Amino acid sequence: MIKSSRIYVAGHTGLVGSAITERLRELKYETLLLRTHRELELMDQAAVAHFFASARPQYVFIAAARVGGILANSTLPAEFILQNLRIQTNIIHEAYRAGVERLLFLGSSCIYPKLATQPLRENALLTGPLEFSNRSYALAKIAGIEMCWAYNRQYGTRFLAAMPTNLYGPGDNYDPQHSHLIPGLIRKMYEARLAGSNQVTVWGTGHPRREFLYSKDAADACVFLMNLPDGEFEQLITGKEHAPLVNVGAGTDMTIREAAELVAEVVGFNGTLAFDPTKPDGTPRKLLDTTILTSLGWRMKTPLIDGLQRSYQDFCSRIAHEKLAFAAGQND
């Protein structure tokens, strides 16, 4: 991508999309095509077609998606599969029709089989049953990978799929019902400390292992992939034996108990953690093999403790903003 390239970031206000946008601005890219949900409904095929025909982006990052934690995935499976299929199908197809030079589709590590060999290599895709609690979301993302691969084979497009591990960072969703693990723990422990509670309940046994990557590191990896020389990029997207797929991860994992204890330390919650084994654990382990990405020269930059501290600062600033907005509304 040259500095004047027309770059569309779908989902630029979300966790990953905002980080990608920030990274592109840091690198002085001049023509970022950004549309809010109100300005462009990505589930509306006609609206997406009009946008691509008029804006003519050259490069596309698909960071737009319906996402959530284990509770949201378990209770809203129809919404997760329908909305994600519509969003990604519209964007990928119109990117092809508009002659986009390169496209990066963001998926998730949940695409891999529940009991696949660890660490998870890209060729583990479709080799076993999925974790049931997020099956609908995972299948939608697998369909996106397959669509990129199919369009590459049939139409000669240059579409790549990147599968990030569990992400966290500024701009995350801290909703208690629909958040992922790290932002959910931050909110729970903050509210418990504020209320003077001496206990926080965490879903599951605490035994499953998870890998965490700071959103800005994930964004850096995405921009890195889109800027690969032609030869290296072509190797990732061509061939009949493997999907155009690259893992994006930290390379290390920890138990959910260890993650919860680390969040408690950052938030300043000194009470006890009660693990509820009646709630689902999800996949036992999801550690990504990042050999392909690291062999190309990319490295993670942000240690987990530093990322958690920045995330907590972001959460506190959001809470303060919400309180100010509420107070202003009351005064009106």
C-alpha cells in the first residue's frame, strides 16, 4: 500500500477496526475510507454495492462483525450467523466487483476444532467438530475464509484471511452480558471493588487455557500482512491444498484463573475469585501456532501486563465519560 492508496476499514469504530485505523494514521496513509454504521449498513447489499462503486477502495480490511463472549454466542446463535454472513458476503463480493487489489478478512481462533492438536496450525481447519457454544459464529467465519479462497481461485482476487487469537484493548466492549473474557473481568472487578464486595464469580472451572493479544499488536500484524511484497503475499493466497489463512497470536497462553488473577491485580480487586463449574468452560485450549506470521518477520510488541493496564485506563476513562454525560443529562 502506498501512502495515497484508497483504504477501506470496515468496522473502524470497533476494537480491531479502530486499532487498524490508528495504525494506518500513524504510518501516514492519506486516504482512509471510513463509514459509521449509520452512514453504511453493511448488511444492506445494495448500500454496500453503491459504496464500492462510488468510493472505489483499493485495499480493504474487514474488521466489521457481530462479536461477543460465550454468553452472547450461546444465547444469540441465529443473530451471530445471520449478521456475520451478510456483512462479510456483501463486502467480499463487492470488493471483487470493484477490482480491489488486496483484501484482509478478520476471523477468529474459534474456527478451529474444539479438540485439535495444540498449538493450532492453519491446516487444522475443518479437521474436527467445533466448540458448540460458538458454533454459529465459527461457521460464519469459516464461510468467509472459504469465500476468499473461492474468489481467489475462480476470479484471481487477492484476498487473505487472518485469524487473531483472543483480543483485548482500548475501545473494547465492556457490556456485562456480551463482552469477551478480559473486558468482562475488568468490569466485574471494577464494580466489585467500587461496591466493597469481597468476591467475584467467574464462569467455568478456570482451568481452560487462553491466549491474549493486545488489539494494537493485532492491528500492526494486519497492516504488516497487507504490505507484504507480492511474492510473499502470493504464497499465502495461492494453492489448492491450503486456504489463504494466517494465524495472528501471541505465542503463549495461560489458564483463565491466571488471567483473572492478573486482571484483579491491575484493577486493584483484593477479594476472592469464585469459579462456577456449572457454567460452560468452552474450548479446553486455543493456542495458535504463529510460525507462518513470525517467519515473515512480524513480532508481538506489548506484554500482557502492559496491555491490561492500558485497557483498564481506557475502561476508567469511558466510565468517567458516561458519568459526565449522565450528569449533564440530569442537569438538562
